Amino acid sequence: MSGLFVFALHAAPSHAETRSELSRTTFETTLKNGLKVIIREDHRSPMVMTQIWYRVGSSDESGNILGVSHVLEHMMFKGTKKVPDDEFTRLSRMYGGSINASTFTNYTNYYQLYPKNYFPMALELEADRMTGLQLRQQDFDPEIRVVMEERRQRTDDSARTLAFERFKWLAYPTSHYRQPVIGHMKTLQNIQLQDIKDWYKTWYSPNNAILVIVGDVDSEQAVKQVQSYFGNIPERKIPARNDVLEFDRAGFRHMELHYPVQVGNLFMAWNVPSLPTAKNPQDAYTLTILKSILDSGISSRLQQRLVRERKLLTAVSVSYDPYNRGDSLFSISALPVNGVSLEDAEKAILNEINNLKKEQIQPHEVERITAKFVSNLVYGQDDIVGQARMIGNLEVNGLSYRLMDELPKHFENVTPEDIQRVASFYLTRDNLSTMYLLPEQNTSK
């Protein structure tokens, strides 16, 4: 290997090797221009997944151009001088590939899945559009309308989605996570082509990107190919990112909205740390298992007790992202049965949470829930798509891909005492936001 690389071979822990097929030869290198490259060999099928993750998303936006990261994601498929117009998409179809992209709060990522013979083409295409995007007005004008229509269909025409967007401004008093990934309609109307060009020049550089390659490749040969396509792209200074930490104990917050819905909706969210922000990482692992205890199928507590037994709710969902770059939310949404008020639904949910604080959960329940969670975690990463997604998600949020194979044992180490401690410390009223989404009031006389 030449001096161009910082090169490391990662041998995964034997624990993970005995548990799953996750652990395979993985190489990590950083080019001189700052591009981080992670390559995991998986020779079970002659396919290669190539993903590039840029450390920029909606939480990095401010002012009147909210949604600019997502608009740029659309424009990344509109051509370069070398690969003009829709040639990028045409080539993927011609050679049996699959391409797509996504924008989130913390990142924008792009993927290409090809038979291994076309892996060099994937690298060439990705390197070309890192620096050579044309960004023409004739492409921007119709594409911004596409994004507006996407906003209209997915958010503005969905009362529940629009309400949750409003709720995030309550649940995140200061964090930029409150901002919608797609932006608001008024900010989309304000975005100009020059804003897209500025955003592209500011954030899309090799030292702000992570290249993840998983599949039927030889790592040493793949690194040389990456160097040949990306090595000469210059690095640029990257600005400081917006803060995504949240106030501790911001106080109880509540709001009510009247939208055109048939039945009321309940939203609840507690401000909690993630794995990157927790002072004690065990808290994040515990919150993840706590989420599964409350909602992970028909035998989970909220489903079994409030939906099936007491028949207070028709649906309930719990979410928590342990890998978030900034502080996260532990959130619950619920639809009460007809005749059950949102207040009663909230009291019933809080009662189940308080039970976890007062009565220590039985070890066999934790073991059962954890075993199911770990099984899903392992099987979800069995194919090259799942592996690349997990590697990229960990890295782009400031964690290491090496954690990937260690996660099962961390989750298995969560104890009943951890559940009781974490529920008592974080799921409190002074950390809680609630929203009642109610049917529109009849104002006619």
C-alpha cells in the first residue's frame, strides 16, 4: 500500500462471529483529501453496493431555504458535463443496476447497486457528480415543482403528518431537528438555483463524505479503484454544523390542533439522549429495549394491555432512534377507540410507563424482548444493502462501524434494573411534550 492511505483491517469479535454472518473482512482507509472509505467483503452473490454519505441534512439548514438539502438530492440526478441530462439513470437501467437517494436530518446519501463487473462504473459516476454537477435553470424549474408536489402529497394533504410536523416544534424547543426534511412550502418557493449551487459547493466535498462499499469485491483492488476516481478531488473547508443538542428538562409542554381528521390522535414525546450524546451509553441501549418492551408486536405491553385486553386503543406506536447524531425523542402515538378520550388514552399509557418505574420487570420478559430485537437486528443486516446502511448510519452520526458487530452484546446486557432506572430518570413530566390532534370544530350556526 502506498503512503496515500491510512489502512486498517478490522477483525470482528468472536462473539458476533458465533452469532451471525455479520462479521466479514472489513477495511477502513482515509484518502489524503479526507474521503473516508469503508469496504466490507461479502462474496455470497456477485453484487456490489456502493453508498456515499454526505454529512449534511435538514438540521444543517437555517432561514428561508429549509429543504435545500432535499432539493439538491433531486438535482444530483440531473447530469454533469461528462454524464449529461438523465444519462446517469439510463446507464443504471442499461447495466442492471438500482439507484436511489435519501435526505434525513443528519445526512444525505446516495446508493448504487450493480453486478460486480460494473462496480468501477459506479465509482466513476459518483466521483463525477461530487464535483461536476451542472445545476442548470432548465432542470431546476421543473424539479422544484416536483419537490413541492411531494410536499403537498406527503405532508400538506395528510392532517396527521402535518400535525406531527407542528408537534416537532414543540418537542424540540431548540434543536434544529424540529425542521422538516422537505422544508415548508413557503421556503421551497423561496429557494433559488443559486442556493442549490452554494449548498453543493459548501458541503459536497470528499472530506465531508463517507464512501461505503459492501459486496463481492477484493478490498485492496477496490481501494486502488477508489483512489483513481476520487483521489484527485480537492478537499474544502467545511463550516461548523448546527447544534442538535436539546435543553435538559425543558418542562412540560402541551398543544392542541383541530384538523380534518375523523378521530382524535395522541402524540407524546420525551427528550432523551442518543448513543452519541448519552453520558452513559447504557442509557441509549436501555431506551432501545424499553421501546421494544412497550411496542414490538402483539405481545408487547401497550399492544397487549391497551389494544387487546382493555380495548382502549385501536393502534399505538413507539419510536426511538439510538444512533442519532444529536439528542433524540422517545415518542408514542396512539389512536383511541371510539368513545375513549385522548386524556384517558394518555393516562392509560402513562400508567403503563409508571408500572415500569414502580415494579421491576421480570428478567424473562427482558430476555424474550431482547432476543427478538437482536434477532431482527442481525437478520436486518444479513444482505449487503442492510450492512451498508448500518455501516453508513453509524459513521455519519459520529459512531464507528466497528460498533456494528458489537451491538448484540450491548443490547443483551440491558438488565431489569436498567429498565427501571432509565424509565424513572427520563420518562418524566418535566421532560414530556404532548399534543392532541382533534377533529375540526363545527362553527356553523
